Amino acid sequence: MTEPHGGVSDEEVEQIIGRLLQLGVLVAALVVLVGAALLLGRHGGAVASYAVFHTEPAALRSIAGIVRAAFSGDATGIVQFGLLLLILTPIVRVAFTLVAFVLQRDGTYIVVTAIVLVLLLFGLVFGGA
């Protein structure tokens, strides 16, 4: 199925998707690495206490809270933001694939991909509720 209606070949779409996934993973890894370096710089000498489990603060349990913490310079927020980027990478891939199928006017794949995208977004937004 190369260039059915839209002018974008399957090979071009595959190349773009591959680069998108590579870039997403690379950016996420760099963000996590920066956050981890900051965490080690600030708390590297602290003694770990395993007697009591400490969960993340409430501010870091939502997407908006993670983004706020990351952009305010909080090291834990930066690490979690990198992990959020890693989770978003395949979701962006599915969204891009949906656009490609729309451009190719492939109705069956548009419907299936749209359903997958809605389920992924629903799971991301409401999965922790």
C-alpha cells in the first residue's frame, strides 16, 4: 500500500515514525539524566532509610503537577517529566500514524488508529484515578 491517495508513501511514513521514536526516547533519556544528576548533587550524600515507605508528594501525582515541578527546577519533577516524555513518545507515534492514515484516506485504519489513540489518552489521563 504505497501512496494510495494522499501522496505520502508507506516508506516515508515509516522513516518519520522511526525518527520520531528515536528522538522521543533520546530527549526523554536526556531529561531523566539531567534530573538524576541534580538529585545526586542535592541528595547524593543522604542516608537511605528503608524502614518507612515515602511516596511522592501529591504535587507530583498529576501530569500538570509534574510539568510545574519540572519547569520550576525540582529535580524529582525533572526525572518524572522525562519519564512522562518517555510514556508520551508512543502516544505521539499513534497520533502521527493517524494523521498519515487521514492523508492517505484509509478509512479502516483511521477508525482503528483513532480508537487506539483515544484508549491510550484515556489511560494516561484517567489511569491513576
